[in-house]
Amino acid sequence: MVDVHAALGRAGLRNVHVREYVRYWAELTGAERIEVISTSDDARLIGEALADGEILPAGEGRYYSRSYVKDTARSEERTIVATSNPADKGVYNNWRPAGEMRPLLEERMRGASAGKTMYVVPYLMAPSGSPLERYAAGVQLTDCRTVALHMIRMARVGVHYIDNLADPGSFVRAVHVTGDLAKLGQGTPDDQRCFVTIADERTIVHFGSSYGGNALLGKIAHGLRQAAYDGWASGEFLAEQFMLIGITDKLTGKRYHVCGGFPSASGKTNLAMMLPPDALADRYRVDFYGDDIAWLRADPDDGKIYAINPEFGVFGVAKDTSEVTNPTALAAVAPGTGTLFTNVAYNDLTHEVWWEGRTPAPPADLAGWRDWTGTLISERPTEDTGAPWAHPNSRFTTTLANVPNVAPDFDDPKGVPIDAIIFGGRTRDREPLIRAITDLAEGVYDGLTLGAEATFAAEGVEGLLRYDPMSMRPFMAYPEGAYAAHWLRVIGSAASQPIFAHVNWFQRDPEDGHYLWPGYRDNLRPLIWLLRLKEGEVRGRQTPVGIIPAHGELDLDGVAATPEELRTILSIDTPRWKQEMRHRERHLEQFAELPEEIWQAHRRVAAALDDAD
Ligand code: OXD
Ligand code: MN
């Protein structure tokens, strides 16, 4: 049995609760060595991982790894929220009794780290000194070195974060055991993987993967699921899968902050890292705070909603990241940034990486190039020649500080005051470019009915949304009715209310399918309109579903869209909206105890659409 106390003592880790926790899991998993990790260990761990072939060099100060071929994404159906209270069961949280899940996980993890090192990763999911700090401390145990390397990039990592806690026993216990990936029956009826957040015990136990949200437990399991539960149980805050940006008007000196949720594949990271379009660059600056998670609270001192990004890095999807879609992301993964790439294509000879969309065509010279599975491109069987080189969920992992337009105050413990909360789906018709909502219940209602269109006929009925409330469907920790009530309470307690808006960059021409709005940098334009609306500088045009820009209010200087295209994306298709309202009703009916304010908002919008005839 490994000497836990000696190992923790060497690292200067004195918190007795942490010691007891590590001892318990070291014994159960049978780990052979214990190593406590701080950010300062990065260079050494990188050196060891390179020497062991776990990662490969990808140019100066950048690294590459491949995951096991059946371990490439979060698995929603294997992810569970457990508590001791059956009333915590919701529609999306896959609730199970804690008393059932803990023994099951312990059984799977018993002896499963034999011969391995258990890395002890003390971390903080918040800027130090944040008013929410007591919900942010955690200790991840992992038997995978690349997971420890990712945690160093994605969270603030160091012994001091958990050795000086106000309540030394109050930290999230986050246990990650990889398991024998080749023997877990991924995707079969006998699938052994199991990813459980025991929310009322603030304990996370994930078994059977070393990829992304399944394994970096600070990010999604703690930063979203556990934090959402804690925010609700304490009544203090919201934890949402939201991006967070700052917009400065250099002319007036005013600074605004916008956060918001987008279902996956709706351009959230691109929006978060956006630069202003050339025509607006003299006047506006956009600062990046975060691309994936925001914690929101009402500040009792000034009555505003404040947000922090609890993360320390970006775990971004590589696919389609290019000089056009996201030049800021490319700079954030440039040589010297310490970036880890996973499951992109890799060149053995030049150490370059490539993914679909990085350049219009793949590299012409195939020498040395391997796809994400490690197969030489030049030797792929003919039936695979059209297959992507990079996995569609391949990623880059880099720290926030590497993003060139990171906000100067991204580390401010207080967070930033929120002016606007936006929701954005991917909808080919019906949803205008932007519609603003000034009523809290209607804003929350809009978030609850957020969705992205089924992209292939096989995935769903044409035009029908896959609803993804607040973009939190995979991360919901407690029942949706209570979630809506908590939103109304937290945001409603602020004296100074943010404005809400729904945005859609994805309307298409029904004839030839082309996008009607250029998107990317030009997405700043509707956001500026929204902030001006909040300031009373423009009035907009009231419609049954919100306020849309009136003629001439949107700054379109330099936008390549025809008047006809603009007319379409700035109008309301009442018959299509009425059809959508029927789907919304069925969607909302699933949720027990949905607050009456939300139903009233739904009925108000429906009645306004009827009156519009
Ligand atoms: C996700 C992520 O899975 O951000 O949503 O990685
Ligand atoms: Mn995410």
C-alpha cells in the first residue's frame, strides 16, 4: 500500500480532509504511487509524457495526443446525477439514487488503477477571492497523466487552493479512473462506463474514459452540474453553459458585458473570441472572458448581476477553426502557447497538425500525415478516402491568457456586471437575426425553449427543434421546474435587470440554402443594437415575440447582404411562429412544477401572435 501521508506531506498538503479522501481512494483503486500536482509541475509532466510517448511534439511548445478510438466524446446517456432525494429527478438529469450509484462505481473502480500513479490535482473553478470561491474548490484524483496536463490548462491548479479553505472539509471530491478502455464495451448493452455526480454529497465519480468532459472533472462535472446544484441548493447563483464577452464603445468609454447560451455547433466559441468587423474596429473593442461556462449572481452592493468564467482555459472544438471563422483561436494555439491538441490529424515528419476547415483543402503533400486514429493518410483503405482526417470532436486545449483579446480583468474575483443575456439557436427560418426581450419571465421562457434544428432528416422532423433549455440539457442537475424558478429568483433579485435577446446567425435562403447573414465578426452588429436599445438610444419595432431592429437602426456599414436578405432576417413569420408555439407547449408540459410566470409568458406570446393576424 502506497504511503499516502508521506506523498502528501512532501507536497506540503496539510488539509486533513484531503488526506483522508486521497487515502480512501488510493486504497480502493490500488494506485501504486501518489503525486500531488501544481501548475509548476507542467514542464516536468510534459517531459515525462513525451518520453513515454503519451503525447507527441507539435511544434515549439505544443503537443499532440490521440485518445482511444472509442473514447472521443462526452457520453450523455452514461452520465448521471445522483442524490439521496428522489424529488431531485428531472427530465434531463438521468437521476439515480446515490445509495445505488456509489457502490456500483466503487465496484468498477476497485483495483482499476493498479500499477498506475494517482495524480492529486487541487484546483479552483473561480478567480481567487471570488464571492463564490467556497463552491469552486475541488480535488481531482486521476490515474491519467494527460488528464492532469489538461486540468493544469483548464483550471487554477495548486496546493494552496485547498490548504487554506475557510471550511477545510468543503471541497468537491472528484475521482477519475480511466479503466481498461479496450474492455469497456463502449456503445454495447454491456457498456461499463459510468459518469456520476453525487450532487448532494459534492462528490464526482467518473469511470471509463480519459476524454474531455468525461475526464476533466473541474470543467463540466464540477463547473456545470455540481455548481448548478450548489447554486440552487444555496439559492446564491446560477451555473450555465454560457460564453462571456466584454464590448467597449471607445467613443463613449462605456463598457458592456454580454453572456449567453448556444446549443453545440451554434458558434459559441467563435462568438466569444470575435473581433469587431473592420468597419466598426475604430469604435468598438471586444474582450474575451470565456467560451463555455459562466456563474451568475446578484450583487447585494450595487444590485447588478455579476458573472465569472470559472475556467482557466479553453477546450475548443478544432473543426472549422480558421483565419476566417476564428483568427483569435488560432493565435491562442500558436507555437509557444503550451497547447495540447487531441484527435486532430498529425504529421510524423513535420509535427504539424491539421483539421477539417483549418485550410480550404487538406495538405497536398501527404508524406507523414496520419488521421486521428493514427492511420497514415497515404495508406488508408479506398473506402476510407473520404473520411475526415481529424475527428469531428477533436480539440485544442489552451489557457485563457493565450487568447490575444482576453479581457484585462478576466481574473477579477468580483466578476463583471452583465448588461445582456442572449440565447442563440441554429434555425434556418422563423428566428430573426435578433429579437430583444425586456421582461424577465419572457426571457427565461425564451431560454427554456432554446433549441437547434435537427440537421439531418434522420435526426428529427424537418424544422422541429431539438430543445436544449438554456443550452444546459446535458448538464441539468435538478428538475427543470425548479431550475426555471431559480432563474426567476436569482435574476429577479437584481435591482438592475439585464436585457434578454434571442439571436440567430443561421437563416437560409429557402431556394438555394445559402446563409442570409454573413455571421462571424458581423455578429457584433446586432449585439451593439441590443445594448443601444437597453440604453434607450434606439427604440426598435415591437413584435409578438420581442423587439427587432427598426429600419436604419442596425449599423450595416460594410455588410455584404442584399436588402431582400436583410428584410427576411429582420421580420417575423407569424404562421411559422404559431406552428412553433404548439411544439413549445408540448416541450414545456414535460416539466413538473414549471412556474406559472413561465406559462403566462408562453400564453402572452401565443395571444400576441394570434392578435397579429
Ligand atoms: C462540451 C464542452 O462538451 O464544452 O460542451 O466540452
Ligand atoms: Mn460546452
